[in-house]
Amino acid sequence: MIGLLDRPTNGKIFIDGVDTTTLDDNNISSFRNKKLGFIFQFSNLLTDLSVLENILLPRQIAGTNHTAENDARDLLKAVGLEDQTNKRANKISGGQAQRVAIARGLINKPSIVLADEPTGNLDSVTSETIVQLMKSMAKKLNQTFIIVTHDRQHFGDVDKVITIKDGRAFEGDQPSEMKVIA
């Protein structure tokens, strides 16, 4: 629901003060592109495009290209791939593809970033770099990162932890501290 891929059968979803349940399909698509970033478990890059072109796609769709290439290059540097800019997506490793996908999810400076196992295909050193990048962007741009992970300890100190266990949601991640929320 937060990703605006499904519509609620009742209730409302507000993002940045906008009642998204009142938006038509075209406006939802535009809103999603501008306000939400997606980092999928599998990179889903377009293999015929270069690394840079894959990162620029959300910006091109949003129609906000005035600083797009500079921003994309900054993100490539932040994820350690500035030397892979012109390579085709099908010529880079799985870990590199995941880092490109992370940069693509951040290019529009979204309010909310939905990340499904964003460090799952990365080595521990690169994972730490990516976690620190997400934390710094969250602070610098006042972004919210909603991260699904099986590797909770890798993310260290965060504002809130919700643990899903046996179909129930708990606030907290230590069994002695967990409080049922749904």
C-alpha cells in the first residue's frame, strides 16, 4: 500500500500530506515516481542500457533532467561505481547491479524509499557503505527508509524496528522488548 501499487479497500494513505487515495492512475504514477524510491531485492536493470542510463530512468520519467546527470554521477561515486558509468547493465556483476539499483532508487530524492533486502547481494564492506549512504541521505534529505531485511544487525541504530513473526507485527527486535502492534 505504501508503494501505491495497490489501492486500499477502505481507509486513506497520506504521503507528504497528500491523500493518495483520491489520485487517478496517471497522477498516482507521477506521484509514485517523484515521491517514492524503490530498491528491489533483485536489481531489475534494463540490460541494454548503460549503468548511467539505468540510474537516469526515473529522472527522465519525472521530466526533471536539469541536474540529473550530475546527481547520477554523484550517486555512482557514493556507491563506488564511478568507473562503471558507461558499461552495459548486462556486463556488470550482481553486486554492482544491486548498487546501480540503489542509486536508481535514490536519484529522484524521494520522500520514502522502500528497500527489499538492499544489501542482500553485497559483501560486508560494500553493505556497510550502502547502509551509511542510506542513513546519511535520510538525515540530509529528510527521507524515510523502510527496509525489509533478514540481517537486522547490519543496520545498527535506526529510529524504529518492526519485526514480523508468525504473521504478527511487533515494535522492537529483542524478544523481551517486543510489543504487539498488529
